[in-house]
Amino acid sequence: MSFNIALSGLAAAQKDLDVTANNIANVNTTGFKESRAEFADVYATSIFASGRTKVGDGVTTAVVAQQFNQGALQFTNNSLDLAITGEGFFATTPDRVSRDMTYSRAGAFKLNKDNFIVDNKGNFLQGFSVDPVTGENQSVSLSTTSPISIPTSAGAPRATNNIFLSMNLDSREIGKDPAVPFNAADRSTYNHSTSVTVYDSLGEAHTVTSYFRKIQTTPPANSEWETWVVWDGLTSAPIQGNNIQFDSSGNFIDTPPVPNITLPAATLNDPLLGYLTNGAQFAADIVVNFRDASGVRLPTQYAAAFDVTNLSQDGTTVGFLTGVDIDAFGRVLASYSNGDSAYLAQVSLVRFANVQGLKQVGNTSWKQSITSGEPIAGQANIGTFGAINASALEQSNVNLTTELVDLITAQRNFQANSRALEVNSQLQQSILQIR
């Protein structure tokens, strides 16, 4: 019997050594979770045996339990490197249509040849669909997730329909002689000008320059300015807009009709006038709105230098990917060279009721099992799922100092059980030598 007890002790010590060695081997493995060998004594008896004199039958390995405590974060320069500070797991699939989920804490992701986010083994990172403008997710069910892709282009160009312009016109400027006509090529015939780039239906850029010419008025009449627009420097064909007025306090008078400038689509599309030479066509007029896009900031006329306080437009050319950002909620925001930005997806996180019940499948990944419970999907940075840290990786949670001490302890246990086996052998030999 003592032989078997000592052998079970050797087996347990060897298991402890194996677990410790595996922990040490993975001390630099991203997302690795250390294991701990847990043992139980073996005690077999019958209802007629005396429990007072029963010694026991050795030791057995009860379980090799992984410890899912948080690992330290290592910060990187790759925006697709992700780390979770919490209890969540990333969900991945082996291909784009599979629903065979594996779960991991290793966030070393990258783009594959088709611009999908994948891990080192080519597994596809799963995410929730979101509104491209607000980033609000549409569902947090694991069954609705899909692989996250990063398109390199922002799509088709969008022709400009509105220009938003607000500025301060210097009230100290001297009005121009009405007998002298406006001439965009002659600086003496106007007071101020500013330009903005707009886009046609093919995404080609054009320059729209707005001119402001103060009209001589007699107090107490409101101050009045003529407005003109020149397309792509065609000074011979300016488009006149409505006059704009300011009261004695320098406030913009925008009572109906609002004095915006309209560039008629019919005029811009006329091939004889030469505004467009590339075959593009505007489906609607371009309106120069004297306000910002929110309608809050209006032009003013104060005794201060000419200053453009807002100048924007709503058209875009074709944009190409310039950057990807992922926030703590896992929302993936793509930025493009044309100034557009759009939310693409939200990285899905999954948690389990019993993480130690997960089944290891290698590559620092796990699958659900009967003892782990069903996967529960949710949003990052909410509840116990944890926040997502972009440009960071979760390091192994192995404490090397502790493991080296455990290694010495396991070695001593192995030696002690070997000695017990040796002593038992010597006793058996002594008995056999008795005559």
C-alpha cells in the first residue's frame, strides 16, 4: 500500500511541476492565465472498516484550475491592440459565416487581406452593428454579431449643397462709390473676401470666393453690404447675392427673406458658361447660408477687423482611410482623408458565470462547456464586462517570483515522495533477507 501512496505523491508532485513549468513558459504570452494544480486526498473504506485506524490511499489531482485575475497592461503603438480591464472576453470565429465561437483575452489584432480584424490565427473578431453617426448599438445579442471590417474608402463623393459662413465685417470700413461697379479683379471695388472649397458630383474640388462690398448709406439707415460670389476664379462671371444689413448695434438683420446667396444649379451646369468642365452636374442649387450649421452663430458688424468665425460646407470628395480609433466602449471609429468619420461597429464582449469551467483550446483561447454556463454578451465599459483599452495588450498574469518558489516546493515534494518510495523499498528488501 505504501508503494501506491508514494507513487501517487510522485504523480502529484510531477503534475505540480508540469503546471508550474507551463506557467513559467508562458510568462510572456499575451492574455495567458496561469494555472494552479489543486489536489485532494484519496480515502477509500467500507462500512465495516474502522475509520480510526485508516491511513488513507495517497493523493490525486482534483483539478488544474486557471486563475483569471487581471494581468498588467502593456501599451503599444498599434490602435488595433486591445486589452480588457474586467471580466469580459473577446469573441472570435474561424471564418466570416461560422458561429463556432472561441473566447480570448489576447487582443493582438490586425487586418487581414480583406480588411477584417483578425487575431494571430486568422480568427475574425466579432462586433455589434452600430449607427454610423451616433455609434449607438442596435443589438447586444451574441447571435447578431458579425466580423468587423475596416473599409479603406469613405464611398462615393457628395456634392456640396450648402456653404455656412459667418464673419465680422468691420464697421469702420468706408463704403464704396456706387458709381464704380464691382470687379473681383480690382481690390479697390470691394472691402473683404473669403474662400471655401466645395465639391461637385464627381468629387472634384472647386473654389467659391465670397466678396463683401460696403454701400455708402446715410445714418440712421442700417449699414448695408453687397455680396458677390466668384466660382473658380472666373472673375468675369461673378454671381450677385442679396444685400445683407446690420443694425446700429452691429447685429445681423435676418428677417425674411433671409439674405442668403444662391448659386443656381442650372447656371453651374450650363456647359456654355464654363463653370463645370469635367462632366459633373449639380442636382440642386448651392446656397451660401449666413450662419453656422447649427444656426447659432450669425454675421456681425462691429468696430473690429474682418474675421471669419465659421466657414464650412457639406460636400465631400472620395476619402481614404487615415486612422482607426477604438474607445472604452469598444466603438470603432474610422477617419477618412476627406474629413468624414463613421462608426463601423462595436467590439462585442462576453462573460461567463463560471470562467474556470471554460475549456482550453490553445492559442490562449477557450470554448464554453457545461460547467462554464452559457456565454452572456454585452457592451464594454458597462457592468462587469470591463472597459476596452486600445493600443494596449494584457500581459500574462503569471508572477515569476511566485512560480520559482512553487517550482522549488514541487521539487522538494517530488524528492520527499521519492525518498518515501526508497525507504519502503529498503524495508521490503530487509524483510526478504530475513532467514
